[in-house]
Amino acid sequence: MILSKIRKTAEKSIRVSGFAAVVLVSLGGVARADTLADALVSAYKHSGLLEQNRALLRAADEDVAAAGAALEPVLRWTASVTQSWGRTRSAISGGAQDVDSLVASGQLIAELLLYDGGATSLGIEVAKETVLATRQTLIVIEQQVMLRGVTAYMGVIEATEFVQLRQNNMRVLTQELSAAQNRFEVGEVTRTDVALAEAQLAQARSGLATAEGNLEIAIEEYRNVIGRKPGSLSAPPNLPKLSGDINAAKGLAVRLHPSMKSVQHRVAAADLSVKRAEALKRPNVVAQGALTLSDNLDSSNFSTGASVGINAGGTIYQGGARSSVVRAAQARRDAERGNLHIVRNDIQQNVGIAYAQLSSARASLSASDGQIRAARIAFQGVREEATLGARTTLDVLDAEQSLLDAEAARISAQSQLYNAAYGVLAATGRLTATGLRLPVQQYDVNEYYNLVKNSPTSTSKQGAQLDRVLKRLQKN
């Protein structure tokens, strides 16, 4: 029969390339296939989100420098030129005389903070804790970039597999339609069987168009995240090693997750801010020295003067404003402490969800393998029975659709498995360039901080070194 002639071709076409084999997804004709590690390295280098948060970290580093500068001597100057007019009358002669003068003066003032109740020192510590919190936030952003990179990589592979699956399905259904038409011509089937095959083929064309559209969407996501259009993508590597103890994973995540560390540093900063607000109530003691120069240009009278002293002062009453500042700092501290509990619970929940998704993906993958085996056997049997007249064209098309659904389910389950596995790494705080051992030069969070923490001037040796670092960062 005609169906028997196309049996081998159809069975070969319906088999879709899987993830288990060494798969090359050819999208750009590149000879060397990119690996998942290659894609993640590119995402790390390309990410504008990482660059943005690195700049925010440098800004936080500068806050430490600005706070520390308050303990350094302050040297400032003033200058003025004053023209005055007047008239004097002599009490003896009764005569009047114009008195005009043009005076130029300048002053050089030096100040040094001696005591402020520890407010400035506490401000420095607040800035340092903020820097540590911002560093951890940068790691959180890095994890987001890595996870999105994994998702984009697997998305292209999944979408390409779907396109291949739909193309194979189109070939099979085209053969089914041809067979139905031939059988109709010899009177073995009715016009209804031909119409069913035509409808199924039209549905397959629609499915292929959707799959191709989804592939284009996946390519655009890959281009955005990774920084270039995907070429040939190799099959993903072995799944990362994960602990099977969910409770232990939750405990580890609470201790090591960067979100938890970040909020801990913010709580510490809030505690110090309360102490700083209380210290601001205390008086200030400042040592001051001044050198004054004055020149009367009309009389050529030049004078100099110098003074040294210690100034002390403080606020006695300000309408309760200072107490309000303390209470506001205490409220912000309580808010950060409340956020600490929220973040802890969220981390534990995210770990639980990640493991649940991983378990579900594994079960789905295992079930889809069994579903494919059973659907393929059923498809082969129905086709064989159809050649003997025991099955209709509708039965064959239904069996073929079941096999197609099983193949599609496996593709989705395989992609979900990898996304879930790397999602577990992210939930436990280990999805970083360091944790993945990516061959990439990582951003040094200490380099810039060490250069600016002592408030270098632009003319100092350290300031010149800082300028070189800034130029390198701008070039990159």
C-alpha cells in the first residue's frame, strides 16, 4: 500500500534532535559552537545593568571619602575690594573734607575639627556600611544577569528545537496528505479523509509560523542579554551539582545570599545613623587660624594681621528639630530590621520554590521520555493498521499529533530543567562568575575604594593613579 512506502521516511522525519546528544544549533553559520560558558562570559562583559551598578558602587565609595574629609584640615580664602565715600567736618574750623577710600583685603583661613561628639566618625562608619551593602547588591545584580543569560541561551535552543520539530511535522503531514489523496483516487478513503489531512497540514503550517516567530523573539532576547546574535550553540553542559537537602540549602542561603548580606549591612548602617543623630546634639570645637592682608590704595596704607583661636558652639534650642531627627533615624532603623525578616523569609521561600521547580522539571522530563516511547509505538501501530484498513486517516493524524505533543513536552521539560537548576544556584546565592568559574576578568570592588577612601586630591600621586583608573573604566 501507499502508506507502507512512506513509513520509513515518516518515522525518520518525526524524530527530533534532542538535548542528550551533542547538538549544534546552526543560526549563523559559525564554525565553532558557543558554549553556555561563552555566552555567560559575554553577558558579564556586555551587561549595562552591571555597569550601572558598578558606577553606583563607586558613588558610594566617594561618600566614604566625603565623610572622611570632614576630619581633615580645611583651608579657604576670601578676598574683597571696597570703595567707600564720606565727608567729615572739622569741629574747630567748621570746614568740610571729602573722605574717599579704596581698600583691597584678603584673608587665608585654616580650620580643624577637634570635637563634634563623634558625629563625623559615625558618619564615616555609616558610609562604609553602605559601601558593603552596595557591593552585595552588585552581586545580586550579577546573579540576575547570569540567570537571564542561562534563560536566553536555553530559550534559543528550545525555540530552534521547536522549529525543527514543526518542520519535521510539516514533512510528515505533507506525506500523509499525498497518501490520502492517492488513496482517495483509488477509492480506499473518502473526501472527508483528504479534508482531515488538509486541515491538519494547515494547522501544522500555523504551528511552524508560531515556532519561527518564537525563535526570532528568543534571538532578540539573546542579542540583548549576551550582546551578539547567536551563532552555533552547543548543547548545554551537565547540570550543576546541587544539594538534595532543601533545609540545608535554605540555611546556607540565609547565611550566604548577597541579598541577606546587603540588608544586614543596611541594618548596621541604620544603627550607626541613630548614634550619629544623637551625637549631632553635642557641641562642636574647632581650631581656627587666620592671616589677614589689607591695602588702602588711596593712602598706600598696607597692614597685616594674624589670629589663632579655638571656637566652641552648640544649639540650645531648635524647636525640637534635633529630637525629631533622632526619632526619624530610629524609625528607619526599625524599618531596616523589619526588612531583614522579610528578606530572610523571601530567600527561604525562593529556595523552596526553586527546588520544587527543579523536581517538577525532572519528573516532567522523565514522564515525557516514557510518553514519547509509548506515542511512537502507538503511531507506528496505527499507521500499520491503517494500511490494513483497520484504522482511519483521523486515527493516524491523532496518533501523529500525540507523538508531536510528546516531543514538544520533552523539549520544554529539558529547557525547564536547566533553568530550574541554575535557578537553585541563584536562590542560594551561588550563581556568580566566581561560583561558575567563568574565564573572565572580574570587576575589582576594592580597587576604586582603596584609592578614594582617604580623600586624595587631584594633584597627589594617589589622585593621578585614580585618574588612570577612571580613564580605564570609561574606555571599557
